[in-house]
Amino acid sequence: GLTGAVGAEHREHLARAEEAVRESEQLFRALVDLSSDWYWVTDAEHRFTFREGEILRRMGIPPEDDYGKRRWEMGFVNMTDADWAAHRALLERREEFRDLLLERRSPDGRVHWATISGRPLHDAAGRFLGYHGTGRDVTQQVHAEERLRKFNVELERKVQERTDELDAANKELEAF
């Protein structure tokens, strides 16, 4: 009688809770997909335990390849030892970070630029569990900025050339 009814009620409550978690997870994934290219999680030792996003596969970097590695063990080419020391100090202080710019080569030799942002994760008791965050492929923006920089350097060179020619012409005119 009564224990069976309580058990059934408990199971129904549990099923509703699991469904709510599933819906919440789907909503979260949809928001991550809209706002970033991938989502990642690290453990308390800063080793990757999860990375998901179709862009990683398109970049030729299978997400699972980095499981168990720390960010500074993954072969990013633009970071110095001092840069990593500063980043690790921030992680040890459990601080949020935004738009850390990282350059990496995929196994096929292509260069990729990404920005990553993360925040610390704690359990209900306040224990530090690691970090979670998002990543964005910014390769096209970095290339566009580089082209713009080269264009500006070339433009400045041409302006200086014209200025020099004009100065020379003016000196000739004064001498005449």
C-alpha cells in the first residue's frame, strides 16, 4: 500500500528532476553554441577532462587528444614561460579570465588562433573542482588584423616616399 505509493511518487519526482536537468543541459549547450565555438572543463589540477565543439574537429584537433593535459602542455606557440607563469598564478588565485589569446598548429600544420575564457567551478560545499569555460576560433580576425597592419606599414612608407620627393622638389625649386 503506502510504501508502494511513496516509492512511485519518489520515482516520479526523480524522473521529473532528471528531465529538468536534461532540458537545462540542452539549453546550456544551445547558448554555448551561439556564443562560442567550444566548451571545456578542467579538473582541480587544471587537466582537461572535457572539450566539445564541432570547430575543434574542423581545425583538425580532436578534443580527446588533450584530455589529461594542462593548457601549458599543449604546444601553444605564442606563450612565453612568463606568460604561462602569470596564467598559472591567476588559476591558483581561482580568478576568472577572459580572452586569453593562444596560437596553435594542428597536426596537419595549419595555424589556428583562439581566445579562451574561464571561471572556477566549486561544489555545493565550496570545494574547488577546476575550471570551465568557452573557446572561440579567432584565426580569421588575427589574419585580417595582420593584413591591416601590413597595409598601414606600406601606406606609411609610401607617404614618407612622397614627402621625401616633395621636399627634394621644393629644394630644387628654391635653388632655381
